[in-house]
Amino acid sequence: AQSVSQHNHHVILSEAASLELGCNYSYGGTVNLFWYVQYPGQHLQLLLKYFSGDPLVKGIKGFEAEFIKSKFSFNLRKPSVQWSDTAEYFCAAVSGGSYIPTFGRGTSLIVHP
Amino acid sequence: NAGVTQTPKFQVLKTGQSMTLQCAQDMNHNSMYWYRQDPGMGLRLIYYSASEGTTDKGEVPNGYNVSRLNKREFSLRLESAAPSQTSVYFCATIPDGSYEQYFGPGTRLTVT
């Protein structure tokens, strides 16, 4: 069965620090990858996605993620975080032809001003 | 467009009571999903529906039933609520031909 692992469960940073959140998936075939963000008290919304093509994907609010097929990874990065980036971040994968996403357990990010 | 809507936003139940969580979407998507979100557990799929009239179990279906009577609406029913069902419930959809999900605002359920 497909699984998604997020290595960092809680991350605390100061504003302007760089961010990298790890995500690994287990499925070996065609896979579609996502990062979702959940701001406090809100629902999940799409941050960025990878379907095919350029493995470096840019999303909203200055976030980007790199798909490395050989490492089964899709890490999320941001060069300089802001207090408003405080949220929970979820990595998700959907294998090609399926419509059943698998989510990681989430990473709680707290950014201190 | 309202996107995905859920009612109610909050609910408190006593053990053994029943209730139905409602989800509706106005995006004409075929696929709809119910998740529960618990601290440290991420999102776990309860049930999903690939199209009107079809439903399938997800990872944690026990204690729940669903109904997809039309394309717009996908309801989740707790027949006899238990404290273990205290959670935040999210409904989501996926557009045909895509894989990204659109989420509703959630229902925070507490069972005492």
C-alpha cells in the first residue's frame, strides 16, 4: 500500500529563517504529489502540486518543492519564512489512475516574529 | 461559487446519539471524500464516492455510514456516536481529470 512519510512533526523557526520540510512516498509507479497548508482554524488548501515535467515546482507565497524520483522525495522549501507561515503542512500522493490520496501525518510549523 | 460547504460547523453529541454531517459542492465534481483529522494522525479517509450512487470504504470506516444520493451531496452519518469519534471532519472533492483536492471548512465534533 502507498504511504507518505513526513519526517518533521514539529518545526519552530524564527522569521527570515529558511525552511525545508521532508516528504517521502512509497509508491514506485507514476505518482502525483501535493503539499497542502492548513492555517489555524481553517481548512486545507493547495500550496503546490507536481504532476510531471520540471521537478522543481513553485507554489503560492514563495514556497517551492523538488521532486527527486530516485529518492522518492518531494521536499518543501522556503528561503525565508514569515510569521504568517505558521500552519500545519501536509504532503500527499496520488498514484496515477487512482483518485485516492494518501496523506502524511503533517508537520506543525511555528514561526516566531 | 461556494465550492465545498459543510454543515454544521460545530456539534456536541452525547455517547449513543446519532447525527448526519452534510457536505455539498457546486463544482460538478464526481469524486467526493470524507476525512477525519486528529492531532498527530494527519487526515484519514473514512469513505469516498467516485460518482453518484457509489461509495467505498476508506481507511477508518467503522462506526460511519455515507450516502451519495446525487452528484452535489455526500453525507456522513454516525449511528451511535462514541467518544473516539471526537474529531474534525472534512469533506473534499477532486475534479474529473485532476488529482488535487478541494476541501470544505470542516465540522468540529465532540462526543461526550
